[in-house]
Amino acid sequence: MRLVGLTGGIATGKSTFAALLRARGVPVVDADALARVAVAPGTPALAEVARTFGPEAIAEDGTLDRRRMAALVFADPEARRRLEAITHPAVRRLVQEETARLAAGGHDLAFYDVPLLFEVGLERDLDSVVVVHAPRSVQQERLARRDGLGPAEADARLAAQMDVEEKAARADFVVENAGSREALGEKADRLLADLRKGRGRRLPNQPPVRY
């Protein structure tokens, strides 16, 4: 089964595109959902987090205290590396289990939705990568409308991530999303048709395919 990476930038519409793919019967494996499963109560990964970072890493209800850990790893790159060394292998095992289940169910194509795909170097493990792209002005407008952010706040949020232009330059396929949901659905159809024809990773000297 081919596993295609799906990523984008904040407010580019990646989640909307993932929903359109699912509506067309194509599985989309959600990295954030698997990350939560990987450190669910009773898992070896959560126990290792508690051993590494202390009992304060665990909330009163027995789950990972995500707010506390997010504050810690944001301020301490070494803490982030230690946390990733625990969680990433657990997530990889869950991805392998899920893709095996999908393949056994007859699926020949699935997407892996990963917000930080390039940041963690996952592109090497995937058949190809799709980036959902929108111009910065559209991202700013959506952040203002969706989250009530002013221009300075929106720019700060965007600056905290890898620039979507860099992601698009590294992608095999780029889906432009500055228009309607209907137009985005048509692009999903075209992308799926190309993938099912066997189109995949581009050569290093070729530009990404754009829709």
C-alpha cells in the first residue's frame, strides 16, 4: 500500500483537504490522534515520560499533562529531544499497525496527515508528499477570521512554523487552496487520479506538480 504524506501550514486548509479525501473513501491516518494514543494511560511510553520528567508530567486524571509538557519543551530543546525519543518510536509502531490494517482491508492508497512532516524528517519514509498551500495573505485573513488574531499576532504565529513556501518547494505535489471548498474538492479528485496512475515522488531537478 502506498502511504502519501499530507502536510501544510497553519490556516492553509490541510484539515479541510483531509476531510475531502476521506469523503472520497481514501483513508487519512492522523498523526496527532496517534500521538495521543501513544501516550494514553497505561502505555509504556507514558510510563517512560513519567520516569524521565517526573510525576508532574502526569495530570490528576492519569493522562499526559500536555500543557505542562508543551511549556517545558518549548523552552528547552533538550527536553523536546528527550520527549521525542520516547514518543516518536511509539507513534511509528502505531502507524505501521494502522497501515498494515488498511492494507489488509484492501486499500492500496492512504494519506498520513502530519503537521510537522518536514520538521521531523518523515518525508524519507513516505511514498511522496502533498503540501496544501495558501498565500500568506490568505493565511493571515483566515487566522483573523478563525481565531480573531490581529496582523501582528497572525505574523507571530506564522513565523513560529516552517514557512509554507519552503514546504511547497520540498513537496512532490502542491495543492493550492485560496478558493472555494468545491474547487478544493476538484483538486482532490485530480490528485487522486494522478496517484492512482502511479505518479509519485518527483526527481530532484523537477518542480512539484501543482493543482
